[in-house]
Amino acid sequence: MERYDYKTQRIYVEADLATGTQINADRAQANYLLNVLRLKSGANLLLFNGRDGEWLASLEPTGRKSCLLTLEKQTRAQPKPYNLVYLFAPLKQARLDYMVQKAVEMGAGVFQPVFTHHTQVSTLKTERIIANSIEAAEQCGILSIPKCNEPLKIDKMISNWKNGAYSDYTLVFCDENAPEDNPAESLSKLNADSSAKKIALLIGPEGGFSTEERTLLLAQEFVLPIALGPRILRADTAAVAALALIQSFCGDWAASGG
């Protein structure tokens, strides 16, 4: 098993990666490497692009805020992409940033923003979600960058489910009004079902789902409602709790292409 080198600086690049490739770091990255980290000529760092695995590179300054990165060898192969789809109602900026970073750490492969009746944010910049995803991947040794879809209204998301890209996914719905049952039983049954190997997770807004939305969700055969316990959780906290439950009871296949 390839080991993650947590001591060497990692950065994300857009360029294709191969032995001997030379990449000019962009201005912001070069400034960070040279003037914040104060890396010198010959310093090693790790590069990844979400496609070609992780590569060891050496740094050569070419100016005060510019440097050349030369790839030497691949250190980790590119794993299968994560297939866990994370659906969420957009939150205010700081909480959204935190939630995205934690979801990346927990194996989210696709972000699907969903506008609900009680969503407090009316607009969303997917570019910010992608930037936070890259930052989390850089810090945590993750090689796959989640895809971020454009937002959908919840009723459209549900109506399109069976004929859309996630038609073979089970949608785990964190229902704040569910009976105080232990979610372990439901998730363990899901793990045992060989036909249910793809999971999507839906977390609602701070104000919860409306009665109409909850009724609509519970009427769908592809929806599995679970409770998260007796405590009232913020949406970003609920996301971490639910993702941890899925990983614990459904295994790594919930997060990886297997």
C-alpha cells in the first residue's frame, strides 16, 4: 500500500503530470512557496491534479515570485474517484467553507447544492466550493477533487432522480423529525444489500425541511430516512456526523468507486 507523505508540501496544479514535465507555478503558488514557506532551490514538494496521481517534484526559483517545478517520479497512483454524492442546502459563507472541507476529508465525490424552502442563501458560487475542496485535498493527502454541480431546487432534484445521473443511488435523508431510532440498523441493512452500493447523502438547511419537502422525500422509494439522535445539530455539524456514520456502517465502498 502506498503511504501518504504528510511532511512534504503538497500543491494542486491543472497541468498534466509525467516524468520530466516542467511546470511554471502560478504567481500565488510561487509567492507562497518562495516567500511564505521560504523553500530554496532543490526543495521537494508533491504535485497532484486529480487525474494523474501524486508526483515528487523539485523546485527551482526563477525570480522573487516565480519558480519552476520539475517532476521526478510518481509517488502514488491515482485512485478510483469517490462516488459518494453529497447534497446540501447552501449555508452562509464560513459554515459552508467548513462543511465543504470536512465533506472532502470524509470522502465526498460530488457536491450537489439543493435549494429548499428554508435555505437562507439565495446565490452560490461553485468556484468557492471547488477552491475549498482543493485546499482540503492539499492538506489531507487526498488525490481526487470532488465535482461541484450547479444548484437545483429540491423538487426538481427529486423529480429527475430516477432518470438522472444518480438513478442507481440510494438517497440517505437526514430527517430531523424522524423517530429517535438508532441509524446504525438502517445503514447496516444498506451495507448488506449488494444492489445498494452507491449512496447519496442529503442534509437540509439550518431551518430544516418544510412539511411539504419532508412528505415528498418520504414518498420516494429511493430515499432512506435516518435520524441523527436527540440533539439539535447545526447543518454543518450534521454533515460531519452523517458522513461519519455512512463511512462507519457502510464501509469504504460508500466513498470510493468500489
